Amino acid sequence: MACSRFIYTLNQVAGMVGENLELIEEITANSDNISEGELVYVSDGSEDGTKGLTENGIEELQSLLADIRTWDGGIREFLVDTQCDPDMIDRVMADEMKRGQ
């Protein structure tokens, strides 16, 4: 498989796929959720830099999100299991409700 020549910031990905940025950040916080080489760290001059995804990484993210949504409890349970802040869970779930409309 050819290497992707483009890297998309998580903010770009959120807009491209219509997902909540905080949810994407939480998923990519665990590098085991996306294949090696598809989630990259980009130096942007800040102390921590930023994360980006390749085109294949975006496809993996979308597939994982679709899978999570089939689990008992879905996105909410995923966020609870990863010990997210309750306010963040509420924000993500408000976006999930909009998606379902």
C-alpha cells in the first residue's frame, strides 16, 4: 500500500467527517486505536505539537466510530470507560444527538 502524502490535523478531520473534535482527540489519545503510521505527531512550534491523521487513518477512525456506536452504551460508554470529564461527555453527547436527527 502506498504511503499517504497528506496529513490532516484533527481539527480538519473533525470538519471533514462531521465528528466532534473532543471525541476524535479522545480516540487518538490511545495510539492503539489507529494503526501505526496513520496517526502522526506534527511539530507546529508549540511545546506539544499537534496530531494528524493520514487518509487511511481517517478511514480507520470512521470505521472505529461506526463500530463503537454499535456497542451497548455506544459513544457514552466509550467515554465513561476512558474516564473522560463529565462535562466533555455532555458536550460530545449533545453533538451525538444532533447527528441522530
